[in-house]
Amino acid sequence: MKKLYRLIITSFLGPFVMTFFIALFILLMQFLWKYIDDLVGKGLEWTVIARLLIYASATFVPLALPLAMLLSSIMTFGNLGENYELVAIKAAGVSLIRTLYPLMICSFIIAIGAFYFSNNILPVANLKMGSLLYDVRQQKPAINIKPGMFYSEIDNYVIKIGKKEDDGKILKNIMIYDHTEGNGNTNVTLAEEGRMEFTPDKMYMILTLKNGNSYIDIDPNSQKYKNQPFQRMKFKEQTLKIDVSSFTMTRTNEELFKDNYQMLNIKQLNKASDSLTKTVVKYKKEYSQNFLSNYYFYNNYYKGAKDIDTSKIVKDSVNINKSDKDKLNQMAVSVARNVKEGIDFQKEFLKEKEKLVIKHKVEWHRKFTLSLACMILFFIGAPLGAIIRKGGFGMPVVVSVFFFIIYHVISITGEKFVKEGVIPPYEGMWIASLVYIPISILLTYKAINDSTLLDQNIYHKLINRLFDFRKKILKHNENE
């Protein structure tokens, strides 16, 4: 039995690792395609992009792991069935359940590891990726001064060049507008040639200009003279040091992102959820008390009274003249409108707070659904492989992708219903598992009893019999 279990485990681990990294790679390519505009043209160092991809890969594990579990289990038992190894195992008196023992233990260990990853590593990865992606998206595009166009991305400077050499450093026919004084185009520098370089820390751009002139208005704000005097300075070589620190990527403090629900573990989610719930309840109570205490009509006629004495209201209103009544009506309408707007605002405010509480609860349930998904998809994949009896990347890939897509769609739909407040969090987050558990039990039962549920040959024979039956009917009708 040890040799048999060793054979099954080694047959499973290879496809599992391979399919896991393939799924991770596909999801990572989707991530790059989504954020390609935020990454290209910003002069980012390869270490920044590498860290971003590593953090993103960690966040895709909850998707890649269940798919790898499903696909690898189908491939493993599909290969065993295709090579008649399952037949030999059963002939030796070993049932399918006993054959599944080692992989059941492996799937349980993977599920425990998935829970640990989801609770301890995934929040950190979300925090690192979220903060780094925010900084990357805020980063300015790299300096790219194109010939014949005014470049104004550098703070307080506008630069235009006539030509740029292939090395990107030698510039021709340079025009620079200096706006550091805030007086408009009062400081202009022209040069026939120049060289553009950067300091090692990328904080400053050094422009070495040759054979040019500088034109500076002496007093641009003075209205004394119709023709403003200016200063002209001719130079053979001049060096400008321009601050380009805004193009250098700066890291935002990660403490600003740590309270997001995706970046918390179970203990932190429980604490944050309880705190938000208490805040909402307290806010509702305080607003209700403040609203009633400021409601004049309520205080004078309703407060403490079981029945409303309308005769007193009518009696008081009879003694008011028409002009005062009109003013009071306008005031009442204005007060009612303000009260309604205030209630609508508070309603939306509380709704957002309640949605935030729901998001925390959704994230709490997600920590457990990942582990259970690994177990459920294993008990779907292994019996399917034993029934299909096809290995490789053909039929197993088609079947596993089909089952995984349906599982993912049900899971996303349930989560969306939860966030919209249609169903409670525990129902929406567990609905996919509840749908697939009976399917896994049914498939396991069919596999144990050597069912031909998904045997292609059976369906081919059935289709051929239907065609033969149709031909017989047509031939019989022709003879008549």
C-alpha cells in the first residue's frame, strides 16, 4: 500500500504544481493587461515592477489554488483510468475510497495551508500591492521631450527643442521658458545646442547649453513704460539645474491603507466589524434623539401624550391672521424640506456605513470558503477523473474549466447579492459550496460504483443507435 500511495501522491503533485503556476501566470497576464497603461512610460525600475508582480501573484492564489486542485485531481485519476491502473488497483481488492486516502490527506493539508495563507499572508500582500499600485498610478510619466513640441510636465518650466540625437542626450535649437518667478513668459532662454543629463539620484536634470541668449524682463509688473525694458545676456556655455524630484517615485505610508477590510485578518475583521456596528447603532440613537428634541411641533403637542388633542391645535390657529399664516406656512414648508434633506443625507450616510460592515463580514467568510473550496473541488475532480478515464490536457481541462467557471459565477453572484443587501453574508458567501457539496457526493458515489456517466463511448453508441433507428424508419416508409 505504501508504494501505491507513493505512486498516487507523486502522480498528483506534479500536475498540481504545474497547473497552479499556469493558472497563476494567466491571472498575472490579465493583471498586466489591466494596468499596462499605468506601468508603461514611467521609467519604473525593474525592482518596482518585480515587487508589484510578486504581490499581485499572492493576491491571485485564492483563484488559482482551487482551479489547480480541480484540474490536477481530474488529470491524476484520468491518467490512472486511461492506463488501466485503476482497473488493476480495483482488481487487487483496493476500493476507490482507499485509493483516495493519500490525496484526501494532501487536500486537507492544502486546505489548512490555504486558510493560513488567506488569514496571515493575503492581507499583507493586499496591503503591499495596494500601496505600491497607488504610488505607481500616481507616478508621472518619465521625461520625454519630443522635437517640435512644447513640453510642460516639468514644474515651472516649458521646454521646446528642434531636434534630439539618437542617444537622447544631445539637443538642438532649445527654447526654455522659466516660470519659477510666477510672472509668465518673462524669462526665456534660447540655445543652439545642449546636453541633457540627470544626477545619480534622479532628483535634478542638468542642462548644459551652448551658444545662446537669455532674455529677462526687468520689471514685468510695472505700468510706467509702454515698452518694457529687458535684459539680454549672451553666453557660450550655461548650465541649468532643474528640479525633477516630482518624477521620482515616492512611497506612501502603508499605515494609510492598513484599515481597509481586504488587509485585515480574522481577529482584526471581528474587531473592526463590531466597532462599526456599535458606531452605526450609537449614531442612529443619537440622531433620533437630536431630531425629536429639535422638533418644535413634537415637543409641544406629541411628547408624553398618548392621544393628540387636535382641538387645541385648531383653537391656536384660529387667532392667527392671514399674513402671519402665509409666513408660517412658508416657514413650515422650508423646515419640512430641510428636515427631509437632512434625513435623506443621514440615510445615505448610514447606508454606506452598513455596506462597509457587510464588506467586513464578506471578507471574514472568504477566509474559510477558500479552504472548503479546495476540499470540495478535489472531491469533484477525483471522481470525474475516474469516470472520464482521460488524462492530459484535453478533456480534463474542458471539464475542470466548466465546473470552475460555474462555481466562480455562483460565488461572485452570491457575493454581489450580499453587498447589495439582498441576502445575509453567510448565505451569499457559502451558496457556491452548498451547491457543489451534493454534486461532489453524487460524483463520488458514481465513481465508486463504476458509473458510465461521462464515458464518451457510451454516448457515441447511443447516438449511433439513434441514427440506425432513424434509417430503419426511413427505409420502412420507403418500402410502404
